[in-house]
Amino acid sequence: MTKRRYPIPTRKTVPRHEYAPAPRRRVRTNPVAIGAITFLALLAVGLAAAPLLTYHDPLAMAPDARLLPPGPQHLAGTDLFGRDVLSRLLYGGRRTLGIAVLAVLIAGVPGTALGLIAGYYGRWVDRLISWLVDVMLSFPSILLALTLVAALGPGTANVVLAVSVATIPNYTRLVRGQVLSARRQPYVRAAVTVGATNTRILLRHILPNVFSPILVLATLDLGWAILNASALSFLGLGVQPPAPEWGLMLNEGRAYLRTAPWVITAPGLAIAATVLAVNLLGDAWRDVTDPLRKR
């Protein structure tokens, strides 16, 4: 009697609805994700090559060239002090995005650590950390950042610290929920059985499996960090003049909204387009890393 042979399931034999497309394929077939990545890549190249794209000094004042409309000499016009708007936009983008990236990185490390500890150890540690997170989440992030900057004083370093502290609870709450689910998985129980230490279990087994949601949250929080940093500078508590920064440029140009709208339009569009692209990229990355999502 011969044994009956069954074909080995492969990508060709499995129906299309039985498997999810590869992450790279999902990104390539998502025009929104491609558009967001392209815009952010061009923005990064433009900010890095700011000295090559404009020969104007962002701090140089020209009283005889105040509030000039866009033209051949000044592609985006000039502001109330005669400074080139395009050069201030490029150099200010470096400062705005630098503050946002630093704030997200600084917030992600302690927020992830607190979430790992609260979700894994539980009991009174979890109750204490959860209580602190609930207290911080009871205040809007911009209000908490505004309070911290008002207490510490204006400045770039204080803005980074304030925005990062206001963002820490988001990571703690997310990671805690992921760890509560991951610690019941068989691979964690197997690590406990063989005598692995708690630190090794957290760093080698749990953290890699909850890293994707953290990366998605960091991408989405980058947009909020840009808005919060710009809002603090707009209120006069962030970057101080004459340094270029998108929020500060909005504050300087709001008095000339009718007579010279290009002064406030350039930084406003830059903030809106960058935040939109970051949010679209975060949504696309969330779709890519979702193992349950199928075509």
C-alpha cells in the first residue's frame, strides 16, 4: 500500500486571501505611504542642504528690504526685518525637527522602561506607576509642557525637556498593556522555566516583541512634538529670537497677515505638511506591522 502524498502548501497553492502580503509589498502598493516617505525624504535633504539652496543669512537684517513679496531675489519674500523667509524656513526647520526628534527619543526610553516594569512586575509597582501616569494624562500634553517651560524658563533645552516629559505617559501606558499580554505567552513561560533572569526576559524576549507598537507610537508622537514645540515658541516660551524656528516665525508674522501673508504662510504650510506626512507614515507603518491585516 503506497502512502498518499499531499502537496506541501506554498505561496502558489494557498489562495490569495489566506496570507497577508509582505510588509515591503504593502508599502510599495500604498500611494499615501509612498507620498509621505517621499515628502519627508525631500524635506530632510532640503534641510541638510540649506546652505546650498539659499545664499542668504537667516539672521541678516535689511531694513530697506522689509516685507518684500516673493521674487527672484527672495523666493519666499522677506519678513518685517528684511530677512529672507526661505532661508529662515530651512534653518528653522532644522531646529524645529531637531527639538521634536530629541523629545521623542528622550520620552521613549524612560516611558518604555516604566511600562516594562509596571507590566511585568505588577502589584504595588504597577499601581504606583499607573497612578503617576493617570495623573499626568489628566492634563493635556501642551498644558503640561507649557507649565514645565514656564517653571524652567524659555530656551531650546527646556522645550525639549518639557515636550519629552509630557509625552512619557503615552509610552508607559502602551508598553504596559503590551507586556501584560506578552508575559502570558509560552516563550516567556519557557524562559522562566529554564531560569532566565527578569532583566534578560524583559530585554531579550519581551521588548523585541513589543517594539513595533513602540515604533508606531514614536512616529505618531513626532507630529505632536512638532506641534507642541512650535506652539511653545509661538507663545514666546520656546526658541528665542532672532534664532529661526517655525513657531517663532508664525508669531513674528501674525501681525502682517493681511499686508504680507507670505511671512506667516510659509512656516504654517511647513508645519501642516510635515505633521500630516508624519501622521500618514505612522498609519502606514501600523498597517504594515499588523500581522492580522490581510489584503
